[in-house]
Amino acid sequence: MSASRRPAQFDLFTGAVEEPPVSSRRRTQPVGPAEPSDSLRMLGEQLPQGVYLGTSSWTFPGWNGLVYDHEASTTQLAREGLAAYAHHPVLRTVGIDRTFYAPVPAATFTEYAQQVPDGFRFLVKAHEACTLARFPVHERYGAHRGQVNDRFLQAAYAMDHVVAPFVEGLGDKAGPLVFQFPPQDPAALGGAGRFVERLHAFFSALPKGPLYAVEVRNEELLTEGFAQALADTGVSPVLAVWAHMPPVARQAKLTRAFEARAVVVRWMLPPNLGYEEAYARYAPFNRLVDEDVGTRDVLARVCMAAVRRERPVFVTINNKAEGSAPLSAVRLAERVVSHKEEGGQRSVAHAT
């Protein structure tokens, strides 16, 4: 993501994005949900319980007619769009990415939780201060640029600034709390072995109960020790659909994903495009441009494998995956339902 599209930060560790006072906001038509077709309503009813499909955020004006009843600004959608989003028959989860750039208070999470129905779940990214061994040499890190990060895998910081607000604010609507480790020099992590040791100690020290998940962006970190550390601490691996990671099926095998408390998937980019290229090609994200039927089918199979094992499965989809995350979610839901019906037919045939 380019610096211009990242939220502004006042402080790397506790900063927040300020909004203008209500009195200064231009009065606009309230955001409502788009009217779903009968077939879309039926699809939502047929989608198995425990399958949580959603998008990486909800603040895209181009989703007019797909998710929202009219085109609204990004700012208005950030304030009002979540409730409308949660009315969509297929969208049962949503990712909150702003928490990767700065922690948010429990009150913010509470506001989110109050806008969605009981069966809805949030996938939240933990603050990057927990997962960067050394801060990148980038202007947004200010005086911390290039420096060793003392808060890397520091349980006390994570408990106070990440876990506690997440649990207090979201309550039963909390889904996975994802600790995403961006691509970084394994040597800065102390090597794969040392990384596993620190990861094990970190999650062993965190409060039990929340659904923790780990996403790595270095293939060499997908070791047997990594899988065992997650298993020992009850943490779910994240299956990342990303060009520089192995195919999802291999990730699932290496990490023992189907043995975890939940199956967590993040579908981000096509294999042949970078972020900026995909953004330019797909904006305003209101149609599928490059359909990836192969990935869609794999993820449908992942969903059904989780259902068979009675595990919840969370799949968040980026607009840059195929061009429009809500439409990708609908197509994926159709494939999941198709697999469910095929499985049921096979079961009936076998019984007779």
C-alpha cells in the first residue's frame, strides 16, 4: 500500500486518526444497504453456518448497488457504512486493517460491534509494533526508521494495547485477531528457530480465550517448528493468497491448518500484479476484472473441509484479488454451496 493511501498517524504506538466534529460535517443522505435479489438472499441462507466470508474493509464508494443503496464518500462510509454492509446476505465478517497502523481503544470496537447482528464476526489485524523486528526505512516511521523494535513480540505491550481493547470492545463478535508478520529478513528475527521460540513464548503469555492467528509472508518460516508452536499455543495459521507464498493447499499442510481452532484465509492479490498495479487496474472495485476460478475453487474446498471438521472458517477478500471483493465473496459463496450440494448428493448415493 502506498504511503498516500495509509491512514495518517500521530504516534506510531498510540496514534489515532481524528475525524472532524459532527457539527462541521456536511449533511448527506444516510447510507443504507443495497436491495438484494431473491437469489442472493437464498444464497445467504444456503451458505453453511460457520462459514464467514467478507472483505478487507467496507469503505469503498464503488460498491454502490452491490453493498450500498447509493454512492457515498469514503469518509461517510467509514462512519455509517458498516451497518449497511452487515445487511448483505453473504458478508458475515469484515477485516479491520486500521489497527495494523495504530491501536484503537475499546470504545471504537464497541461502536463497531453495536452496528452488526449477533452472528457477525470481525477479523482484526494486530498493531504492527508487535510483528516488526526492525522498523522499515520509511518516512512514516519517523525517528524509529531502521531501528530495532523493542516492542516486537512483547506480550505486555500486546496485552495492553491490542488484546484488551479487542476483547472488551467486540465481546462475542470478535473473530480472529491476526498477527501479520510482513516480509522481513529472517536474520532480523534471529533465524527461523529463534523466531519459533519467541513466538511460542509470546502466545503462551497472552490471555487465553481470544482466537489468535498468525500470518507470515516469508515462506522459509513455514517450518515444522512453526506449526508445532501454533498447535501448542492454540493459535491458527493464516492461509495467505499472496504471490510470494506457496499455494494454499501446501500452506495448509505445512501449518496443519485444519487442526487449529479455526481456519483463517486472506485472499489478497493475483499472482501477476503488485498492489499499485492492481489498484490502478481494478478501481473503483465495482466489477470482477480478472476472475481467478482456480483460487476460488480451492478456497471453496477449504471452506467445506473446515465445515466437515466442525471448525469455523474466516475468509476475507481484498478488492485487488479479482477486482471487487463483494462480488468475489458472492462467487465464492456460490462455489461453497455447490460443493455442499455435491457432497450431499454423494452421501445420498452412497447410502442407497
